[in-house]
Amino acid sequence: MYKYIFGWLATLCTLSYKFPQIYFFYKNKTSKGISILSLCIQTFAYILYGIHGIIINDYPVLTMGSISFFFNIILCIQYYYYYKNDVIME
């Protein structure tokens, strides 16, 4: 159990920094200043983290990769939804 403590702490930190971005999109209803390329690269990286976690049987890495992937999908959806609003408002 102790060998996973740093992995679980890192997972919690990684997951917590996505919430402010999701909230920012929701509150401001805009996608300005956000790089969709960065979000896409992160999303692909989280897929790789998930696969890596499965291969090495590391549950913190698998959890972080899976949940972060889900959060990035939400962010990508929000980006495109609010991007349409940004174009209309210009």
C-alpha cells in the first residue's frame, strides 16, 4: 500500500487542476485564450497513460489517465460549444 501513496497523491493533484478550467469555460462561456491543440495532445497523452497503467498494473496511473481523459473530453466539448458562441459574438 505504501508504495502507491505518492502515485495516489500525484493523481489527486493532476485531477484537481482540471476543475478550474472546466469551471472557467462554464462561467465565462468563452473559449478565447485556450489552445485546442494543447487539449488534444493532453487527451492523447492520457490515453497513453491509461494503457501504460494497464500494462504495468499501476492503478494510480490508470486512474489518473482514465479520469483525466474524461475531463479533457469535457473540456474539448466545452471548447467547441463556446467557440461557436465566440464566432457569433464577433
